[in-house]
Amino acid sequence: MPTAKLGARVLDAAAPPSRGKIDYVIWDSELKGFGCKITARGKRVFLFQYWSPVASGKRRRVTFGEQGGHYEGPDGTTVALTPHSARKLAEAVRGEVAAGRDPFLDRERTERAKLDRDTEEKRARAAAAEAERQRAASQRTFAEVAAEQCAAWQERTTLPISSRRRLSPRTVRERERMLRAYISPVIGTRPVEEIGPEDAEAVRRAMGLGRTIQANRVQQLCHLVLNEIERGGRANPFALGKRRQGQWFEEQETREPLTREELGRLFQALDADDDGTRGGAHDAIRLLTLTGWRKGEALSLRWDAVDLDSGDVLLAATKTGKSSRSLTPNARKLLVNIPHRGPYVFPSPEDPRKPRQEVKRVWLRVRAAAGIAKPLHALRHSFATLALNEGVGLEMVGALLGHKNPATTLRYAKVEDQKRREAAEAVGPALSRLSSSKMDVIPLRVRRK
């Protein structure tokens, strides 16, 4: 390796190693162990190399830094690095080695202690920031947290229909309505950290006893909002039961399907109330009865989604995403007789370019004339029950209704009393034969012989 008295002239004249060559060191000819490493990028780094007086056979190398830079000593002083100042630093290190100390180990301990101090300071800053965040979060009111959740829900409406995280705009509007009407007036100004069981009880009392289903939905929404934030480990006061999934009020199935007799009276009432205008609310109710579709699917039906020749319909946006349906012969006949007055089968009376939004007024009038007190959605239950009792398989019934899970179809389909009696009559003879026959029972001891 080259040796020379390290000075500015020597270092300036030193050429960096050629491409592919390793870095080299120019050693000082007067101070043993003092050198300057020349890198391929042209950097000049001062260093001092020695044999450790503590660890036998260990060669140590203390690096001071690059020429033109600064060296920070153990005592915190800063020195501008030149060949002269670097030589002074090397002489100081040589003096420590001569005294039996290893500057490399001392420097390593100092750097480790500094690193530990920096780590502790970083942890302290993080803890302080977390405490400040929790303090700021504890001062947020329920209304502020709910507003942030509403913004997040709005973003989820833009996700693809196939995404499991997607929310329909109707769901978001209903959540915002419940927050505005039932929840914010009671606990909107309460800090989220202070919300407890007494606040949940206040919301439940404000709902009253006549709206049990709506009260359960409000409870679920409050539970959802508080679950999205940190509350210092406090339990969610809107969660009930052993698994924290109970509801305020017990819900009973009230959407019983229409019987065959009620369906007959409904069609008679529709014919009597209808003014003969095709494509109106009466035809929309007829289509719901003949297909079992959801109200929104029927009212938003477009002509370009219907193939009247095959009876197939492709619904682009439903509760379960894109859905293919098949029309019953009566439903196809109904659609054939409806004139085209725009892109939608049931256009809005005010603007034919938009779909009809509601048939509630006509439904209430017609069901009263038919002597029925069941909701419009009961028509979907009626279709599922009738198809199941006529021998259509559960999977096919789910396909007609647009269900992805057969368990959902079972909730819609009920077994008629007559079908249940017939099933009992069919099983009875088989059981009678078994009970009347004498079964040959051979004792185990005899059987072994």
C-alpha cells in the first residue's frame, strides 16, 4: 500500500481506484496507523488503525470522517477535518492505546448509550403524542365521530358492486336519517369517552315502546359507531348479551306470506281499482306478486334488461350485486302488454326518463279493499312459499328470488298447512308398518354361540 506524509497536496493528487477495483489506503509515513482511505467515488476518509491492548489479536480501526467534514468527539466538541486536525486526532487515539485503553470500545459504548438515549426519547415522544391523541379523542362528541363515519360510509358507496365492503347509497341515507332523527338529539353532544350505559338507556327510552324494530336498528348503529374508535378499553354500552350481540327488544317474524285465498282477493282488488293504464303502480304490484322481486328491483327495471322472447332478465344492480332472473309466463304476459314510454318499464309520472319511486299509496288502498293487513314485502314471501309448496327446489327458488345463500330462502319460504298435513299422512303408513311388525331380537349370549 502507498505510504507518504499525509497532506493536502498528497491527498489532492491521489486518484480514486479504477472501476472494479477496491478502495485503497494511503498510510502516513511519520505516524504509524494513521491513514486516509480513497474510495471509488473520490472520497477521502481519515482513519487510525491499531492493535487492541484489551482484546489480544484484535485489530481496531477508528474512522474520523471525510476530508472537509466535521468530527464530533466524545466530549461533544466538533472539529473540522483537515490532514492536520486528523493527525492530531490520531495522536490522541494512539496515546489512549499506549495507556492501555481501547478507544474503539469506548466509542462503541458511547454510541450505544447515545442510541439508547435517542430510543428512550423517541418512546417518550410517541407516548406523549398518544396521550395527546387520546386526550383530543376523549373531547370529541358523538356527533363529530358520527360525521366522520358518515364520510367513510359515503366513500364505500363508490366501491365496485362485487366488493364486500361496499355500501348502497340507500343504506347510508338510512343510517344518516337515524343519526339525525333519533341519536344525535339525545347523545350528540356527549363526549365519546363518557358515553355509558345510562346514555344507552336514554336512547332506548327516547325511542319509546311502539317502535321496537326501529329501536333495535338504532342500537346496532350506535354500537357500530362506537366500535370504530378507541375508548380506552371501555366496553361498548350498546352491546348486550353474553357475546355482546343482544338486542334491546325481541323481534318476531311479522311478514307472513299471503295465503292463496288472500292472493286471489288481491288480484280482484287490483282489477277493480285499476283504471286501465298500463305501466303504472297497479302493474308494478302485479309484477312483484308474479316474480317475488324486491320493490326496488321491479320499479327500477329497464327495458334493455328484459328479453321477452326467452323470459330472461339481467338486473345490473341488486342487493346481492348483478343478478340473472327468469320471468314466469304470467309476468312475461304482463310486460308484453305494457307500452314503452321511456327507458324504464315503470316510469315516473312526473318524468318518464326516471323510474317510479313508490307504490305505497296504491298498495294501502288495494290491500284494504282486499281485506289484507300485510306489508308489500310479504308478496316476496308469498312467491317463495308458493314455489316451494309446488315442488320447486330450494336452490331454484333462491335463484328466482336472487338469493346467494339457501338459508336466506328458507327464511322467506313457509310450508302451507295443507302440505304439512299431506307430509304427515305420507310418513304415517311407513311408521305404522314398523310399529306393527315384530322385530326378531336375538340375545347377545345366543348370538355369540
